[in-house]
Amino acid sequence: MNRKYETLFDSVSIGKCRLKNRFAMAPMGPLGLGDSEGGFNQRGIDYYTERAKGGTGLIITGVTFVDNQVEKHDMPNTPCPTWNPVHFIRTAREMTERIHAYDAKAFLQLSAGFGRVTIPTNLGEHPPVAPSPIPHRWLDVTCRPLTKDEIHEIVVQFGKGAFNAKRAGFDGVQIHAVHEGYLLDQFAISLFNQRTDEYGGSMENRLRFAREVLEEIRKTCGPDFPVTLRYSVKSFIKDWRVGGLPDEQFEEKGRDVEEGIEAAKLLVQYGYDALDVDVGCYDAWWWNHPPMYQKKGLYIPYCKMVKEAVDVPVICAGRMDDPDLSSSAVSDGACDIISLGRPLLADPDYVNKLRAGDTASIRPCLSCHEGCMGRIQEYSALNCAVNPQACRERSERLVPALHKKKVLIVGGGVAGCEAARVLATRGHFPEIYEKSDRLGGNLIPGGTPDFKEDDHALVAWYEHELKELNVAVHLNTELDADAVKALKADAVIIATGSKPKLFSLGSPVCSAADVLLGKCPVGQNVVIIGGGLVGCETALYLREKGSRVTIVEALGKILEVNGPLCHANKEMLTALIPYKGVETLTNAKASAYDGKTLTVQTKDGEKRLSADTVILAVGYTAENSLYGALKNEIPELHLIGDARNVANIMYAIWDAYELASHID
């Protein structure tokens, strides 16, 4: 065991439930993990069991709905302990028994509903509900206020749901939530709760719903069954659908810290056994779902405030994958339990690897949200960009190769590295030939900004894994078609990536990649042509370095194309651009550059921008010429990654995994 992080492996209790260590799996939406009868499907059972097998002390499931009458949830959406209790108990019991085999505990997260923040794709034709007639978060509709009878019915369903969870072998439940602006939180926040009955007005009245939920569960499950609460200390709401940014000064329209601490004291007084603490709201949801633009450990200060005010365990999530940060948070008394969400998607064995001192083999999370929150939002499916096996542990399990082959991989970007890793794991003999002096491809320039440090961490992880697997890597070696044929491999994978799109404006311009690699000097006045993801991230990076930056975008707004899939990432980046002082010029096209001035055509006429440096960030072009030269020469030839289709890191990794896991 690694003694450096010994404090993280001390046991800790929630109520009368003893955990073997201080790690919990944070609740993440289990979309795709339930079946049509409200039970856990095999994917869900395998997914949660794998994280218990990986050493996590407490598994907290993603949200399950206790009510399907007041707020409709079509099946299969998420598991539901009250829809078909016999079936739920049968499937969940299989899962909890397997989790317990690894000396881990399991809590079921129970939800009152989403209310005004229901994702439109999950809403269907059912009207959204809320405490009061308030605007929906995403749709231009007014929510229908709940009646008191409906509130009472939801409370009763909580009791039934918790009772079924206990029968199914769960060690406790987590209530979802006076957190993130979900339905219980809407009742707790005065901005959303405009009621004049006993569920509105004073703080005690606004927390009455949450109190009654706990009291009902105590009736059905007894006093010793742990009940925890997902809880947000501060909302970060500037206005309806407008969130505050880190370090921004604004008037809090939601719950401020002072009220948050007082509410936390009341909730513990009511009898909640632990508080799972964060900050934010769907109006500022880059706080609850922090992108890479948020600093690591962002909830620690808020957890410490709560910890100093209450006498129950405090759980802290929020980019807590750095074990030094986690260890100090526990040692400093900021929290009792470290909650890992996306890091356990990326690597289910995180805890066991940390305990063994094998930190170099922990696959890093990029905080990109491409495979998790983005896919939940767009496709109702939970996955992971860097781990293709997440939520598909059984169907995507690697099997040994029937016929071991020598596989030549041309290109050492993320697709080539993933293909080599999977092939070697299965028993093949891959070799990588990379023309540059290091592995990583576009992750190298992409990871240059401080907020993209985990891109470089992923490269380091691949370097470590390939070394451990004895994969031969040939750097500074560019192969042409004749060289590939001369190596006489059994199979060839072309993973030559992509190159930035360039065009002439008169005087020399730079690609964003060259700027990020330090190959192109940058002046004081910078204009970036292209307001997609690369352009915006480069703009933030250069602004932090002290340059004056203007983005010129041909479309009507930045990030209209090539932006992050997840709205939390996209909306935060969109808000950061003006907040950090980056100017934007949309519906505009650059036409000429003389080395000092960039001429831009806009709908209002011609504009001239002072520019010491002009940077192109207008996309990438697949580099597949080698594949074209070999496609009629090599019997088993494959094209993957950006060389096949320019996309993002997720699809480079997923495509490489798919191909390499089936070569035989």
C-alpha cells in the first residue's frame, strides 16, 4: 500500500454504515443502465460492480425516480424502485450482492423529479412541473405548480422507494436533491418558490418537502437506515438562465452561502446522515458539471464551510482526481469522503491503483463531458470519451487474439496509441511509427493551456501503458508506401491524423497548433480567425498570457460549429470569452492581411483590425494520402482516427478500440 495517501484509506461511517475507505462513486445519470420495467439491466449491474471491484468504498447510483405520476418518466429512462417493485428488487439485489462481494457499500439515489430543469428530450409531451408558475430552464414555457396532494404523493413514494431499496440490499439512500436546482431545490430556493402555503415563505417552509421525505423514509425503513442528501451551498444564479463565473462579482439571485450554511444546519437537525456538497444550479450548470475551465477541487472551500457548521460526514466531489488534493482536503478537515464521478468512468480501478502506489497507470479524465454529460444530454446514454468500456463492460470486454499478428501502426496520435494498447493487451504485436519526436498528435498543442493539462496527462498515460506492454515505438520515423510494404506486417493501421486548414491572406499567418506549440511568435494584438473550440480555447490561453485578442467568426455566433457537445462546457466557454476581455466579431470574413492590419468584411461593411499576429483556427483536414497509396497494395489495411474522419478525441479512441478489439 502507498503510505502517502494512507488517510484516504481509513474507514469512515455514515450513520451506522461503515465504509472501508474514504472514496465514493459520485452519482451520475444512469441513462442506458435501466430496463423497460424499471430494473437495472445487465449493463448497469456490470458497470456499478466494476467500480466496486476497482476498490471504491461506496457506490452511489445515478438518479432513480420514485414518482412516475406527477412528473412522467417514460421507461426505460432510469431504474425506478416503485414502477415494478418485484422486478426492481430482483435486478438490484443481484447488483448489491455483487458489490458487497468486494466489501463495498451501495446507496440508491432517489429523486423527487427534475421540475423546471427537465431535459427537453426526456420531457416528451408531459407538462413540466415546479413549486410555482416559473420559467422552464430550457423551453419557453411556464411550469405548472404542484398541488399539496401531489407533494404528499411524492413523499409517500419516497418511503416506498427507500423500502424497496432496503429490500434490494442497498445499504442506504441518497436524496436527490436540495441541489443543482432540481425539484426539491426549487422548493428550497425563494427565486423559484413563490408559494404562500406551508411549503413556501420561510426557510423552514421551503425545506418542509425535504424534511417530510426524510420523515417518511424513517417510517418505512427505521432509524438506522442511512439517508444522505445531495446539497448545493450556493446557486451562482445571476438571473433566470444566467450563471455567474469564477471570481465574478454579482448579486446572487438563488441561495447564497450564508443561507446555504443555515439550511445545511437545519437539514442535519432534521436527521440527514451526511451531506454530499457542491455548488451551482442548472442556470449556472458549469458549477455542478465542472468543465476543464474550472479549477480542480473547486468545491473544497464550500465543503469546509459546511463541515465546520454540521456534525455529520461531508462528501466532496468536483474534479477531485488529484490524490494530493484529496488527501489534503481530508487532512485539513474540509470533508470526510472523496467522491469521484468522471474519474471512475475513465478508470474504474482508480482506487485500487492509488492504494498500490501505481498512479502512473490511472487513466485520466479530461473533464471534456463528451462521453458522459454530453451524451446523456443529446442521446440519453452514459459513456466515457477515454474509456470505451464504460457502461459496456461486458459487451466490450477484450478477449485474447486467436491468431497473433504483427500489426504496423503509422501515426502515434491518440488513435494510434489506443489501437496499439488494445492490440498488445489482446496478445498481438503492434509497432508504432511516428514521424515527430513524441507521441500524442493533436493532444500536444491542444494540451498547452493550463486548463487542458489532462490532455498531456492522457499522453503520459499512453506512453506508460505502451511501455508496460512492450510496444515498440519508433519516433522521428516517417514511412512512405514502399517502407510500409517492406516491413511485411500482417495488418497495417493508418492513423496519420489531420493537419490544420490554412489559406493565404497576403502576409504570413500562423495555425493555432503552431502557436500552441511555440513555433510561431505571438504579438500584443492578436486576431484569431475561427470561433470554434480551438479558436476560443486559444483565445483564452493568449489572453491569459497578456495579448489583446479578437475572434473573427464567419457565422452568427462563436461555437456554433465544432463546439463541445455538453452545454455546461459550451456555455461556460461562451461566457468566459467576453468576461476575460476577448473581443468577438461575428458574421465576418477576413479578406486581407498586410502584416499589421487585417481587413475584415462584415454585414456592416469593411473593418480594419490592428494585428501583430493572425492565427487560423478554421478546422482540420484528414491526412490520408498514405492510405490512398496503399489501399490496393495491403490486404489487411485499416484507416482510423482523424485520418478517416476529423472528429474529437472520443471518436479517435472509440474507433481505435472498436477496430483493435476485433482484429484476429
